[in-house]
Amino acid sequence: MGLQQTREWKIFYEGFWANNASFRMMLGLCSTLAVTNSLRNSLAMSFGVIFVLVASSMFISAIRAIIPSRVRMAVFMMLISTFTIVVDQLLKAYYPAISKELGPYVGLIITNCIVMGRAEAFAISNPVFPSIIDAFAVSTGYAFSLLMLATIRELLGFGTLFGITILGTWWTPWVIMILPPGSFFVLGLYIWLLRSVTKES
């Protein structure tokens, strides 16, 4: 039991922190940089990626024994696109404003290298439960990155968090924070801070 817990914890730690997709592996940066000008958008994208990655990894792992190797990428794409469409349609139905603000980036979950990468690197060769842990760890690590970036960008760019005024009228918004250069600046700052704290080169 202890060995099993240790393995599960290692899978989670690797996915969430040691190999964080955005801050350490530099994967999925298109959506990371595009949607993090507000916490609301980042939270919606985070839930979408968590759902798609966990659901697709679970199904791929469950049927891995019957997936012919020559068509496995097509199977991955079909499953991932199915769950992505579910997320996209739910947002359009219940949160149309967020769906409009996110634009094409929800649909691009299909081509997100994080999602496809976990299917190929882990789910296709591991049992269901470890695959769920891996998918949840990687996707929550991605969500953590988005929310950290969005907190700084929205606070400095708008003076708000989740649309609620925090800094008041005395604050002069830093317009650059809600523009593409601001996203690169904040991402670079976080990477530098994390590597400095963990003493990594």
C-alpha cells in the first residue's frame, strides 16, 4: 500500500510541479499567453482542459489494448475532439460571454500538445487509475499556471480580480499587461522566480 501511494504521489508531483507544462516544459503556451488577461477566462479554460485531458486519458487507457498502433493517433484525436466539443457547446449554451471572449482557443484544445502528449506518453501504456492521476496532475498544473499569470495581468492591467475592483480609482492600469507583450513578460518573470526558488538552472 505504501509503495502504491508513493507511486501515485510521484505521478502527481511530476505532472503538477516537477514537469509543469507551462512553467517548466514550455508547452501549451498559445492558450497560456492568449487567455490570461482575465481570471474569468483563465478559469473557464482551466476547467475545459482538466475535463478534456482527464476524460480522454481515462478512455484511452481503458481501451488501449484494442487500439491498433497504426491508427492510435486518429483514435486520440477523435476522443479529444469529442470532449472538446462538449466543453465548447456547454460554454456557448451557459456562458456565451466567456465563450465569445475565449474565441477559438477552446476549440484549439484539440491540438493542444499537452493533451495529445499525455495520451501518447502515458495513457496509452498505463492502467486507468494512474492515467487519471497523471491527467489530473498535468491539467491542474496547467490551470495553476494560467491562474497565476492571470492574477498578475488582470490586477495590473485592469485593477480588478474576477472583474471586481481591487486597486481602486487611484490605480493607473498598465495597458501593456493586457496586451501580448505583457503575457510574455509575466511568464518570463514567473519562470525566473520559480527557478530561483528551486535553485534550478
